[in-house]
Amino acid sequence: MPSRKRRTPHRTRELVIGAVLTTAGLGLTGFGWSTPLLPLGGKAALFLGGLVLVHQGSSRLLRALLGRRIDLVFIVSMVWLVGLVLLALLAPLLPLAEHRDVAKTLLEPANMAPRLLTDHPLGTNGQGLDLLSRSLHGARTSLMISLMAVTMGTLVGGSIGVVAGYLRHGVDSVVGVLTNALLAVPPLILLIALSTFLDPSLRNMALALSLLTIPGMVRLARANTIAFAQREFVMAARLMGASRSRVMVRELVPNVILPVFSMAIVIISVLIVAEASLSFLGLGIQQPDPTWGNMIAEGEGGAMEDHPHLVLVPGAFLFLTVFSFNLLGEKAQKRWDTRSAKL
């Protein structure tokens, strides 16, 4: 009883402090977002400061209510990813403003700044196209290309790595030489070279980006295969007369797939940045189809100085998505691939 009485004032104090910090943070964030009285740097400082206060206050509230520490950043990141994927999938069905056809935006304001309670809450670009709609449709493109690329790279690279790690000898030597040769080429130069021969379609972009995934997957799958190939259950399967293909498919792949999957989640964020870089350089998906990269490129030529939201809006979508995938991949590696997580 005495310990419970001692905990009650502490819990109440944490609830009060958490509520005050959260409220102050929300107010500061809203003021920093909407005030026209400050320059961009001051608005950004207020907005970020408000987010810090919201994080601290929400963490205190959850800890006081649940009695244990909660990884609020991870929860928010997962909410962001789930919400972004759902909105991206449903974007053609949602009542969004025009994102592609300039002929339909002749009467819309050009380069409109973000205003939350309007038809264009995140503003418009120089052609009057809605940035919220373009960001969500751009998310469809970026996520589709990245997921297709990481799927192809994981299947091809993982399969090659398992075969090389189990058969060893000449097969392993050849795979090692080819993998090192592919790793020796700078990724951006490789992608630029491929983009000169391939049309900038979703399929070709995914195919080009999958080449960035294959070497890492080969090495990871090979290393894990070598480690598991010496385990008792693999030796028992071999002594019972199982063929090489059966051992690889039934015994090794189920154990190798979890660390490979955790690495694939991290690589998704790398591929999203790579796709955005190509689109920014004009080598990826072309206008008027939106991607985060070519949206950021609209801020070139001095446009960002006059209309910073042209870059900040897609840049925020890109940053939050990459950050969330990195955090999810880190959690997955700690759970399924402890050796990589310690690096």
C-alpha cells in the first residue's frame, strides 16, 4: 500500500507534465506552420521545436498511463508507413485535386503556399497542380518501383547466395568474382548508364534498381548459408540421403530467409532514395507523372527561394518514409539477424 501511494503522486505529476508539454508542442507546431510573420528559418525552428515537445509530452503520458516506456518514434513511424501505403493505394479513388493534367488547373492558383483549411492543404506547384495529390501519387510510383526492385533482387541474390554458400568451391569463387565486380561499379554511375539504354518505365526502373540489391543479398545469404550448413539438422538431412536441392530448399532457405528479409526492409529505403535521385536528374519517371524526385526538381532555377514548399513538401514525404523504413529494418534485424544488428 505505501508504495502504491508513493507512485500515485508521481503518476499524476507525469500526466500533468505530459499534458502540458503535448499541448504546448501542438500549439507551437501549429503556429510555426501557419504564421506569416516569420521567415522560413524561424517557422521551421518553431515547427521542429513543437514536434520535440509533442514527442516528450506524449512519451510521458504513455509511460504514466501504461507503466512502462514506449518507443513512440517507432509507433509513429509504423502509423506513417501504414497510412501512406493505404492512401497511396486508394489515391485514384480519393477526392483529391488534380495531380497530372495541367489543362484542368487553368483556374487554380499557381505556387500557392500550404493552407490546411483549403482545397490545397499542402499548396500547389507552378502549374496549379495539387501537391498533396501529387505526393500521394508519387508515393505509389516510388513504393511500387522499390518493392518490385527489392523483390527481384532478393529472390535472385538470395537464391544465388544460398547455392554459392552450400556448394562452395568453384561455384562460390565465380559468384564471388561477379559480386565483387558489380560492387566495384559506383551505384549512381551504373544507374545512369542503364537509364540511357532503358525507357523510364516502372518495370525498367525496377529492373535497374534491382541490380543494386543483388550483391548485398548474395553476400548475406551466402554467409548465413555457410553458418547453417554446419548445423546438426543439415548434417542429419544429408546423412538420411536428401539431395542437395532438397537440403537447400527444405533446410537452409527457411533459416536464411529471415535475416535476408530484414535486410530487404532496409534496402527499400535505399532504393526509394535512388529512384528519387534518378527522377531528380531527369533520368527516371518523367513529368507530368509525379514522383518525389521530379517534384523536388521543380524547385530548381530559383523557384525554391520564392516558393520553398515546392521542395519541402515532397522532401518531407521522402524523409519520413525513408526514416520509417530504416527504423523498421533496424527492429527486424535486431529480432531476426542479431549479427548484422551489432555492426
